Amino acid sequence: MPRPSASFSTALLLFCLLLRPLPLPAVEELKAEFDAVCGKTHNALNLSAAEINELIGRCDALKPRLEKLGPERGTERKVFLQRLKMCREFYAFALSTKEENCP
């Protein structure tokens, strides 16, 4: 059997490294950020427009990080992405309501 070339072995190694799941601390960090961002929806209508805009920006920044969760966390990724989408939409609604009521 022929021996694989060094470039093939290197490419395979890089491919495997890119597919490896995020380490547990990274996932816990994402969950903590999600909780910090979406944990304020109950009070969104009492926040200032600047605070709501900041939360919307944090939602937008968190989305690509959640999308990077590996295939072994597929269900978890889908749930968090859907919840983040609803959270962001609610903040956008709260902001538009605030802007309509405060000319």
C-alpha cells in the first residue's frame, strides 16, 4: 500500500482540527453571553434606546459564534439560534415601540 504524501497528511490534519468541537469552556462562555443578552427581554420596554441598541448589537455579534458550534451540537445550536432570533426581534420591536411613542 502506498504511503500518503506529507502534503496530504498535513491537509488531513488541518481539516480535522477545523472540524473539532469547541472546547467546553467556549460553549459555556457562549451560553453565559446568551443568558446575559437575552436575559433582559422581560425588562426591554423599560430600557433606553441606547441600551436596546447595544443588546441588538450583542445579539448580532453572538449569532456567528453560535453558528460555529459543531455538528455534534446541532440540536443545541438550532435551539440557541432560534431563541437568539426571537430575542433580537423582540428587542427590535421594543426599540420601534419606544421610537414611535417618543417623538
